[in-house]
Amino acid sequence: MNEIFDTALVTRNRERALRLAASGSDFLLKLAAEEMRDRLLLVERHFDKAVELFGMSGVVGDAALSTGKVGHLTRIETSAETAGTSGDIRPASFETVPLDPASVNLILSPLSLHLTNDTPGMLIQMRRALKPDGLLFAAVPSAGTLAELREVLLAAETEIYGGASPRVIPFADIRDLGALMQRAGFALPVIDEESFTVRYDDLFALMRDLRAMGMTNPLIGRRKRPVSRRFFLRAAELYAERFSDPDGRIRATFSIVFLSGWAPHESQQKPLKPGSAKMSLADALNSAPKTGI
């Protein structure tokens, strides 16, 4: 497997973000928490054992507990030195699911799967950790996220240095994520996407927020040498030219795919086997009433 992300750097970025705790910079995590809470409220089930997997601050775990549908919550984090108070905290290295097979009823995965080198493997680990008829809820930043930033950084670097290196991570699209859920063996998957536009004073304000969210570049193939101040100034100019509103503020897009799927169980609905229909399509069409104009 070719590794894309420096997982040690991913961990450092996320833990630094927690230490910074910049006011308002956790807006994306809070949006995911609200959406996942609302979806959990629609599920007619109580989950005795739940896990929040690499949720950083615990805000998603808090939201899940507030529904009254969760009994005991365990938070798996890269460090016990994390914010929040919800549940027991269990340290583990990033990109692992340190759970026994069929040991939990609910797994919450907020805004971390996009940083894994082996996303199919992570989903398989989660499915195996769920008891039969257990549920996975995940929120994953997807294609379209930070598209404006990607464009201007590429343009500025090409203009100044004659070439470009990856500066914004690749994000999977909704179809790829849906295929991965099926490949991992989840039953009854439900997948949809929401996009949010956030406005900033300038490129530098956006980059401060990304740093405070732990979303700075962890790509192994990133350029290691520092770039000049001129590069960032030019990128800021291009951003303002291409993606600003009449008041001068710039726009940044964040797209999130919400995934849910169940560990297979014999009680779940199953599609009919091919050839098991009682009536052919031709017979159904011929029996339909005819209407005239």
C-alpha cells in the first residue's frame, strides 16, 4: 500500500489544534456533531456500548450522549491529553481500531477517515468491531472541500516556481465512499452530502483556521522547503480576485459526506434474489391502465 499521509504528522497537527483551542475554529466539528446527533435521534434503538473514534474534542460524543440513546461511551484518541469530558478516553495510535470483534453497538467517526492511508481497512476494522446489527455513523470531508484554496495555491506556485507540489489533501467523492462502505461489508448503507460555504477576511485568516482545526498539510509528498512570503501574498491576491464577494471577503467550501451502515444481521431487510419476482416487468406494463389525452 502506498502511503499518502504522514500519520505521525496528522497526530501532531490534531493535538496542536486541541492545545490552541482557538475560539470558533471547531465550527466544522460542531456542524458534524449536530448533524450526527439529529440522525441518531431518528434511529429507534438504544446503544449500550458506543465509541467515538478520533473525534478530537469529544463534542460528537457529547452530542450523542445528549440524545439519551447511548449508554456507555468510550473515546479513542491519540492522546489522553484531550479536551472534553464525555466518556472514558482510551489512547491509541491513529489509523487503528483497538476494539475486540463484535464488542460495541455504535461507532461514531467524525472528520478523521479522510486522513487515513488505508480507509477500506479502517472501515473493515469498524465493521468487525460492531456487534451484529450495530451501527456506524461517520462524517467525512469530501471532494469540493477547499477547492478554492487548492486552485490558488497551485496557480501561485506554478507562476512563481514553475511547478507545483501537493498542498491540499485529496478528498474522496461520495460515490467512492459509498463503494468503500459496500466493500467493507456494511448492510443498508445510507450516504448523503452537504456543502457549507464559510467566509473569511482573507487567505491568511482561512489558513489560521485550518491550523487551529488540525487541517494543515500532512501529505508525505509535500514540499519540505519553506516557500517565500511572495508566494503567500500572490496566493492571497489570486484568492481575492477569483473567490471574493462584493464586500471583499473570500469564500471557502467545506463538503461533508455523512455515512451510516449496519453490521449485518439476519433480521435486516434483504434485497430479493434475481428471478424471484412474482410478475414480469412486461406483464406489469401490460396490466397498467391506459390513459388518453
